[in-house]
Amino acid sequence: MSIANTLLAELEQESQTTRRVLERVPQEHLAWKPHAKSMSLGQLALHIAIAPGNVAEMVSRDTVDPPKGVFPEAATAAELVPALEASVAKARHHLGGLDDDAMRATWRMTSGGRDLLAMPRAAFARAVMLNHVYHHRGQLLVYLRLLDVPVPSVYGPTADENPFAN
């Protein structure tokens, strides 16, 4: 299996778990923040949903500028799962055509002609399209717990859900 297809297979698998988490996001709390410095629930959830496709698009280019602006907030909870599905499709589109040589090639994020990041394309995809999203998904689980929303199983049982129970 190619490097890109290995990453996409993991994204496909993990997107099912991410979907279960996003389905729990309550509409009435989209603007809620656990702290003044935190993203709102709606910002965090939408970021998780759209990041894979946006990162894959960045990965498909040789050089990119750093992202600008603030994270948009979901207008409705109902848009989160469709946004995730579109994001995964976008990731498939952008990574699906990259061979192993392209995935091993150096990818760069630059500003003013200066490298901010320079690493193999596959390493950036793994770190940001996958690991970064898992990090934020964990944050979202804490948000749900603080809002007293039942937390779904991710890699094992939670206090609210045990996929191993009979």
C-alpha cells in the first residue's frame, strides 16, 4: 500500500470515531467556551471536521503560506458531520494522486521567503491531518464532559459508553 493510501486508510477509520463525537455536539452550546482563551465549541468542532481536507490540500502543494485568520464557528450542529464527510472526500482527492516519491519529498511552509517548516510531505500529513485532529478531538471530548453530554467511546470505554459490555 502506498504512503498516501496508508494515511487515507487511517483517516477513513478514524473519521468514523470523529463522526460519533461530532454527532454529540449540542446545538444550544455552540458558542460555549470552557475558558476565555479557548475556542468555542462550534469553532473546535468545525475545525476538527474540516481540517483533514484542508491539510491534505496544503500537502498537495510543494510550498504554502501559513494559515491566516481565526477559526470559523459552526452555525449549526447539523453541519458538522456533512463537513467532515466533505473534508474526508477532499483529503482523498488531494492525497490519492500522490505517489511515494511525492510523499517523501520535502514540503515547505514559508513566510517572506523563509522556511517556517520543511519536512517530508508524509510527515506533515501524519502530524497535522491526523495527530493534530486527534488532539483536538480529545479536547472536544473534554468540552462534552464539561457540558454533561454523554461521551462516546473512542479507543475504549468511557463512563457513558462501553463497547465491550454485553
